[in-house]
Amino acid sequence: MSVGQYVTERFIGKLILAWLAALILAGIGTVYTPFSLVEIAGVIGMLGTLGILAIQVHNTSNNRVEPEDAGEYVDGTERSDTSDDVVNGDGDGASTEYDVGATEGLSATERRVQNELIRESYRRFTEQPFTFWPSPQGERLRSYLNDEFEDVDEDVIDKVWRFSKDDGFFKRRPGKRSLTITPTTLWRAKELGEELLLDDAVQDEILDVLLQSYRSDPTYPQVDRDELIEAVGRSSDVVDHNLWLLREKGYVETQAYINSSDGGYSEAEITKLGRQVSQ
């Protein structure tokens, strides 16, 4: 039943009760007054109807549900198709858990700048997911925005950069000044049209491989990157991206050495939380 139908039925029910009460009171009133039953019932019923109507209007105005945002502005254009098809790992997910919009309170120009910041950050991330950006990387991103938006004041770019960090699109390496993106940036990049290489099935396969390695030798459960890619049977980019997300969730840990491979890590192992999820 819709909210409108529910409200209508309640209103009709109140009217019926009001008229029944009016008839009862009118019957009693005819004993003590010279007015007829119809006249008394009409007056009482009219007053009761007006009272119920006033109460109904008051409750409706106080309990009015504001409509949800029918869309979001992407590059200054309102998007009205708030679909539930938000990435859930395989790109076809129907979960709204990862709905991520632009920072609230930004103007159309500021939102346009932030959208490009998210896109460019994601593109750089895809080149090497496990590499933390050194401190100058943030300056290079800001320089990129300055070149991309020559008509935008630098204060606007600084504001967007600060708000984006505060809203969790970026995070600092513990104890360091280097930066990296967060899963929030991935979901936002997806909404902005970027194609993610995430796949639930690949993540499950990665966890299975790491779990089997742990069961075989709990004292040394690490799996070499090349061995992991071969065992999963997918491209290195797909494995690296999905492993990165698993690490962000706390399901795996990675290790990198001086001569680490191109992926930015040498070995991976499943964590206690990852074992609990997999078993």
C-alpha cells in the first residue's frame, strides 16, 4: 500500500467515526433541545469534519517527506537516473552500498573540478595500484588541475583538493606524507564513467589461493605475486586491482622488497579476517 492510500484510508476512517459520534450525540441532544435529529447531527458532523480536516492538514505538513535528490551534477549536468547498478565487485552489482556522490556544498564549477580530480587520480592509480604517491604527487595533481582548468581560480582548486581529502577520497600512509586513493575514489570514478577491473569472483579466487597456502604452511603463508597471478588465471592488472581492494578491506597483507615486481608488491598473504571471511 502506498503512503497516499494509507493516509486516505485513515482520513476516511476518521470521518466515519466522526459521523457516528455525531449521530449518537444528536440522538441525545433531541431529548434536551427543540432541534431535530438531522439538524443536530448535521451541525456536529460538520464541525467534526472540519476539525479532522484541520488535524490532517497539520500532520501532513509536519510529516512531509522531502523527495530524495533526483540526481547529481556530473560535470555540471544533472543526472536524474539514480540507478541502483552501482559497482559491487563485478561491475554489475545491484547494491547501493557504494553510492558515492560529489562533496556536498560544491558549486557547479567546483564539482566539475573535483570530478576531473577523481578521474585523473584513478587513471594514475591504475598504472600501479600498490604504489603510494610521494608528497610531490599531490602537487602534480594540483598542477594538472591548474593546466586543465585555466579559467578556474587557484583558490577553487585548493578548496576542491582540501575537501576531497577531508571527504575520504585520499588517505595518507601511516606516519608518512605520501598519499593514495581510497575505495571511495573507485566507486566515484565508476559513477563518472571509468571502467573498474574489480570482480567478486576474482577476489574469491585470490582468497582461496591464499587460504590454501596458509593451510599448507601457516608458518610461511606468503604467496609470490607471479605465482598468485598464475593460480588465479587472470591478467596481472585484474589480480593487482582486486588484491588491492582486498587489502583495503583488511583481508590480505602485501609485502614489498627492494627488487619488488612491477605490481608494487612481491608477496601476499591472507589475514585472520580474510580467513574468517573465506571459511
